[in-house]
Amino acid sequence: MRKLVYYVAVSLDGYIAGPAGEYDFYPTDAEMATWINEQYPDFVPSPARPHFGLAVDAPTRRFDTVLMGRASYEPALSEGVTSPYAHMRQYVISSTLGPIDDPKVEVVASDPVGLVRGLKKEEGGDIWLCGGGKLAGVLLGELDEMIIKSYPVVAGGGISAFSGAFDPTLFTPTQRRDFGNGTQVTWFSRV
């Protein structure tokens, strides 16, 4: 069965972005960026793929579907990019965003849980939950794994990694990797 995997960057205080969606406060590290792009080329946006030596239409390695909330999708849309992950099936979960004039992107107005349950039953690669925090909160019960890039910075406020109802859910760390800039990548599986 396909898995739903939340791959996201977080600050030490649990924020994935600032109050206005900022994420440029995370310290960068060339070693980490190179490693992540080699390990997870599926997560590299289509417009950036040639810069990392990846063909836009290269076959995916593990993930063939991406789910985004409206706030995760809008940065690309504001730059005129309607299909930020053209190498994958793309779903934007939003009750306020109208249809997108791009056959590679499907806007889903309701029932993200039903969508994920249906996708899990299909053949194919795993499903990447790109964000954001509100969508992650709604889909917490469906998450099978998390890949968390934890940056050594306190944001002080912003968009939480999980927004919504109080729902303690146990995951266990299965692997961790440290980088020279103090960032850790940790893999978690649902207990």
C-alpha cells in the first residue's frame, strides 16, 4: 500500500514558515542541499530540476504524487508556474482556489482524507504531503511517515507544522542525519 509522507522543514519551535509564509530564515548549507537533492530528487520543483542536473521529465524515484495546501501552492502560482511538480501527479487542496488552467494540477475543494484514502488504494509510488500546516493537521490520522528537516533557529511565531485539533499521535524515529550547519534530518514512522 502507498504511504503518505510529510516532508517538511521546521524551526526549533515547530514553525514551517513565518507569519507571512516566509521560509528564508532557515540557514542554508551546500552539503545538506546536495545530499537532499540526491536522496530525494522527487522533491525538487520542476523549474529548478535542470539546475541540479535533473531532467524535468525524469522518472520519479519513490514519490509520484504530491499534495499541497493553497499556501504551499501559491508561491509558484505567483511566479506564473501552474505546475510546480510536473514530474508528479499534483493535487492542491483548497476550498477557496478556483480551477487551475493546467491539466497536471487538480484542485480538490473538500475531503482531503477521502482523497488520501483513495490514493493509497491505487497502484503507484508514495504520496508526498508538501504542506502546509493546516492540511497536515487535517491529514495527521493518515500520515504513515515524516521526514523532518529541523533547523537550529527559533522563529518565534508563524505557521505551525500541524494546525488544528489537539490529537496526540505517536511516531518513532527510525533514522537521523546531522549536517554541519546544525540542521538534523529525522525520519519518523507511525507507531
